[in-house]
Amino acid sequence: MGTNHFITKPENPAELEERLRSLLKNLEELSSIRRGVGKLDATAVSALNASSDTVRKFYIWVGVILAFGFLVGFAFYTGVL
């Protein structure tokens, strides 16, 4: 839910209209790329980020499993379970 554009409302209505037209044109171009009309090639940076994202997710899951294991062990140790 990020943003790709931010505008402030100018005092001149014509300038606001121009900014909004530019924003809508930008959104139209982005949506056509997402639909595959103008496909983008993967770069080395995006390929690297994809693998590092997988590694990051792996470490998150390992942390969740270790935390859960600790809580279960603590529950047994204290006699809760």
C-alpha cells in the first residue's frame, strides 16, 4: 500500500489540473506495464532482491518457530502444560 506520487494542492486551478493530468498519465503507463503491455526486464538488482527476500522470509519463519518452541518449553518447565 505504498505510494508512487505525491502532490500538493496549488493555488492556481490550472496548475492543479496539469498536475492531475500528469499523475493520471503516469498511472495509466504503470498499469499498462503491469498488464504486460510494456514488459520490463529483470535487472541484476531486482534478481538479487528476490533471493534476499526469500532468505529474509526464511529467517523470519525460523525465528517464529524458535519463539514458539521456547514458549512451549517454558510452559512445560513451569507446569502450565
